[in-house]
Amino acid sequence: MIGFIVAGLVIGALARLIKPGRQHLSMIVTLLLGLVGSVIGGLIASLLGTGDIFELNVVGFVAAVIAAVVLIGVAEGAAGSRSRS
């Protein structure tokens, strides 16, 4: 469980580094988006037959980072639309 949290934090941090611009997200939101991204990446890797959903592998890691970048963009868009209202 601790490894899953650390992996989520690393994936979330990498996604924030990859996503251009300044993100106004807390560390907790980054962790949660990284965790969701890691589950999505594990699911994609599992569907491709490269490993189990909670197994760390290259395909799952890359897919997790990409998913987290997309999720950060969605979260920023949702937060931006709320602040403009």
C-alpha cells in the first residue's frame, strides 16, 4: 500500500513536470491524480497483456504518466471554470 502511494506521488509529480504551464493543484490532489493515473496505466498494461494491474512495468508506467497528465489538465479545467463563475 505504501509503495502504491509512493508510485502515485512520483507519477503525479512527473505528470506535473511534463504538463506545460503552472498548475494550481495541491500536493494531495497531485497524489490522488497520480494514484488514479497509475490504476489507469495498470489497467491498460493488463489489457495489453504486459502484466497485472498493480504490477510495475514500463508500459504501465508510461500509460500511467500519460493518464495523469490528461487528468491534471481536466482538473485544471474544472478548477478554472469554477473560479471564473
